[in-house]
Amino acid sequence: MNPIRKVSFIGVGNMGNAMAGQLVKKGFDVTVYDARAETAQGFVTQHGGRAASTLADAGKGADAVIFMVPDDKVVQQVLFDDGLADALARGTTVIDMSSSAPAGTVAIGEHLAARDIAYVDAPVMGGVVFAKDATLDIMVGGSSAQIERCKPLFDAMGRKLYVCGPLGSGHVLKCLTNYINACAMINTLEAMTIGAKFGLDSGVMAGAIEAMCNGRQHPIAKKVVPHVMTRKYATGMAMQFIAKDVQIAVDTAHNIDAAAPLAEKTAELWAAACKQLGGKLDQTEIVRYWEDQSGVKL
């Protein structure tokens, strides 16, 4: 496959502007298109490159087309309803770096394959701050050959590439990581509001939580990798004791009339796992509660 030099970038809002700007900086021949013509022209003024006046103009002669738009529905509309796919030559690679639904990604890939156009999903994590200094984390799904062809683009925009598997798998990992972050956010805020209602200082809580729940204390580093994935299950704390502590947190919230919906559900899940598996098992064996129901093993 020929190396990618000519890149058309669709969607140069806050994220797209910074990402496409890195491509210009790294020497790629970049054409940008945005639904707002003034946004595309503003990009050129700031970074260089060229603004396409139409989607057909954007697609003509491109080795690769990168999307940074709201979701797969917009990608599908631009490609097929608005006609961008008709302007792409056979052998072009299309890359969706948006946060899209995996099922939509797979469907788009099938339609493009019928035109001999490759499709890769490569969503990013890190936001505008990391897009501006090219330290995004990129999760990619697609054929090995296409991922290898696109790697210089990813290297220009990010610090690390996670090769996830077939088309759509990058978008699966992206939504799961955001799900974890979303849970962690409201889990932390719920705990801190319970503590604040009890009378704890927010600064003290933030410092303690950062030290006790992140880094070496984070479950992925302390429990999942060394104990769940190795099947050692040897943290030294039984499930029933974690269940007890979570229930104490719930009871404390109830005693002071603090909202604790996540804590209540968490206590319910730990109690159910203890009942099903046995409370004397190591806390990390709770993974079996999900594995048994999903029919997979980590």
C-alpha cells in the first residue's frame, strides 16, 4: 500500500482543529472541511493547509479521510447522503476518530468495503488539552494492514496506540473507558457529598481519596491485573469484609439523610455476589459474578 500523504480532515471544531493542526505541523498535505465554512477557513489561517469548498473537493485525491464529528450517524450522512464516498478513489482509507456506536461503525465499513474503500475506527482519549500537544491515547480497530498504513497519522496526533482488534473494537473500548470514568466521577462525588454532610472537609477528602484510590491503590493496578487476570485471588481480604464496609457507607448515608444511590446498588451487588459465590472468597473473585452471567473469562 502507498503511504498516506494527502489527508482530508472532516470536522475541525475544538478537537479536530488541534488534531488536524498536528498533521499539518508534521508535514502531511492536509485539506479540511467543516459544515461551517468559516471554521475551516479559520483553521487554515491558524495552521495552514487548505479549506475545501465542498465535500467532493475534500475527497478528491485524498489518500485518507479522517472524521472528527459527533457520532457514526454524522459519518454515515456525510459519506453516503451528502456524497463524500462518491468522490473517494478505490483504495482510500477512511478513519473515524469520533466516539461512535460500534454497530454503526461495522455497518459503515461494510458499505465502504463494497466500494473498495477501507475503514478504520480510531477514537481518542485525552480531550483538547492533549490534542494540542499530540499526546492523545488512540484506540484502533480494523485490519492489521490498514492500521499499519495509518500509523504515521496516529503517531503525529497521539502518544500511544492501542490496537484493539477488528473494525468497531476501538469504539467499544472508547465507550467502556468513558463508562468507567463516568462511574468513577459520580462515585467520587457521591462519597464526598456523604462525607461533607457528615462534616468532613472537602480538601481533606480529596487528598485522601487521591492517595488511597489512585495509582498503586487503583483497582486495576492493585487487584485486577495482579490477582484477577492471573487468577491468583490473593489480596488477603475476603468478599464479605468489603461487602460489610460498603454497607457501613450506605448506613452512614441513611443516618444523615445523604443521597447514596450508587452505594446502595454497590452494596446490593456485593451482597448478591457473597450469597452466590461465598463471602469467604477473596474479594477479587467477585469477577466470577460477572463472568458467570456473561459467559466469558478475563
